[in-house]
Amino acid sequence: MRTTEYRLAPDVATRVRAGHPWVFRDALGPRGVSQPTGAVVELISGNREFVARGYVDREHPVAVRILTRNPDERVQPGNGVVAARFARAVELRWFLFGAERPSAMRVFSGESEGLPGVTVDRFGEFVVVQWLSAGALGWRDELYDAIEAALRPRGIYEQRRLKPLGGQTAPEPATRARGEEAPLEGRRRRPGVVCRFGIDVTAPLGVGLFPDMRLGWAAVAARAADRRVLNLFSYTGAFSVHAAKAGAAEIVAVDLAPKAHARARRNYELSGLDPARLEAITGDTTKAVEKFASRGRRFDLVICDPPTFSHGPAGQFSVTRDLAQLATTCLSVLEPGGLLVFATNSTKVAALDFDRALGDGAADAGADLRVVGRVPMPPDYPVAPGFPEGNYLKLALCLKA
């Protein structure tokens, strides 16, 4: 059966061969894509040499996502290839973690493990599947069969975060795809640490916990004892809970959303902590820190993990534009000898730009800053070496001299 072919420019073909899973619409030239969403097409180089096969998404800036670089391999819905890839991904996690596997973890990173545009996360007895491309939906039944065979979950929930060409649409709640209905609050425990968190797998913007930050939580817990801790953009309080369990002297959490603080207090309760000991401030981060600075209030450990974009009383925040200023703000209330835990999960901020923002922020603050550690993503988030966007999480531990 003949497959539609699309010719790639030499530089694009090189990136795809090296492991990059995306071909953007602009890279295909004015012709664009004519095949329907979900169709499997072939990508060739200038000399008509086979490069890869991928599926089409006509409504997404990423027009083709790579399924295979093997000319002899056919990947079609229902032929079992994706199911086998998912089974191997689960086996890898069991090998990596053994009996100490986290209750909240990623079990399939589709971009690097064989079905781009899909992620699968396990939260205890329930699974959440994110669909980031409509082109992948043809493998939905095959993937769900594979999830049930490998994980035996009580239920599978799906989130469809399909980004149209015209821009973002409002996120919809996750819906139950198979199995039982999840309770409104599931509980997840960190292995080796008595930290428990409430989870809502039906939530449209996230379940209330980001497992890719597990190693960051551990890094904070290892350094929080007897320290005054400031947690900025604190969300549901994962950093706060870990610092409190480690014996922090005081914890101040700042977030725009009152609901986030309510969930953080609930996570305190679930973890056996007194929520009254959490000083929760609802408001703009910059304004809150400026007030601390003007009053001479200082901290020994400042945690800053901002969203990519937000809108608050002080105006719009964009991590690509405002990261250096944010570092300056954090340093204004950090004691000499204190630690700044600075992070971003934005794919638009490269590692070099992240370090430059720290350097520029320290210069503006008149501070002598040293990076004394870096925290990667945990091993259940594997990344193909030719896909730098997949290594999205940057977290540095910085000493203010």
C-alpha cells in the first residue's frame, strides 16, 4: 500500500534521524499537509532516502509526529506495535524502581517512547492519559487495552489538551474512559517519607501534584531542617509539606489562588502536620516579596517554581521575559549563606538561558550567587537525546555567598 510522502529539508531530516519526534508545519513548506488527521505518512530526504514515518495532525502546529525510523516497521492502529511499546515502558519503570516504585509516576512518555502526543501517568489505582494531539487518537483503544493489561487500574481517565492552530482553548475536565469512577480525593504517599497528597484525577488543569518534581522535593527536604522557608508560587504545597516534615522552623507560602492554599492545608492534614503552622499568603508574588523586603523579613531557603505564564494584580508574568527579574526579587529576601531553589518547566527556556537569567538576576540584586547543585527529572521521565525540548525541567540549587 503506497503511503503519501513529504520531503524534508536536510537540517530537518538530520534532527528527525537524531531522535526529534516533531516536524512543524512550517518545515513542510507552502504545500503543508493534505492528508487527514491521523493518517500515517512517510518522510524522505532530498535524495528520496527514507527518514521516518509519522502521523498527521492538520490542526496543530506540529504537523507530523514520528512513529518509527525503521523503514521495515509499520505502525498502524490495532496492529499491536503501540501496545508492545507501552508494555516495554512499564517494564522499564518496574526495573528502575523495583518495590520502591512511587505511587504517583509517569509510566509512558509518548514523545520518547513510541506514541508522540500522549502521556500516561499513574496515581495509585487510577491512570490519567493526556492526549496532546488528535492524530494519536486512532491508537486510543489499543493503548487502553495495553494499560489494563499491564497496570490493572481501577479506572482510566483522559484529558484532551488539543491545541488548535487558532490558539489555546479552555481546558476541559478529565473524563472517565474505562473502569470505576475515581473518588473526589485520592491519597498518594511518597515512598520512605510520610508525605501524603490529595489527588483529583478529574481536574481540568492538573490533578494537584506534579510527580516530575519529586527529586526537587527531596532536595528541599534534605536542606530544610531548622530553616525559615519561603515557597513562592506554592500551588498545593508539595514543597511546603516536604519542608515541614523535614523540620523547617517556619514556612511561608505565596500563591494567587485561595483554592491552592486550601488544598495545601489539606495536604498538611493528610501528612500529619498542623495546617495552622503554614503561613499562607494569597496574592501576587512580587508584591508579597517586596513587602517582606521593606519590612526586613528574611529567609534561609527560598523556593521559586513559577508557571510559564500568569496574570495577577501586578500584571502579566511570562517566564521567558521575567525570569531574571524574578531571581532578583527572590534574592532580596534571602539571607547570606541561604539557598535559592530556582526552577522552571518551560520548554521555551533553554538551559543556557536559565543560567543567564540567574546570573543577570544576581547582578541586579548585587548578590554573589553560586550554583551548588542541579536536580534532573526522575527516571520515569525518559528523554530521547535528540529531543532537547523533552528535557524541559531545569532546577538549580544556588548559594547566596
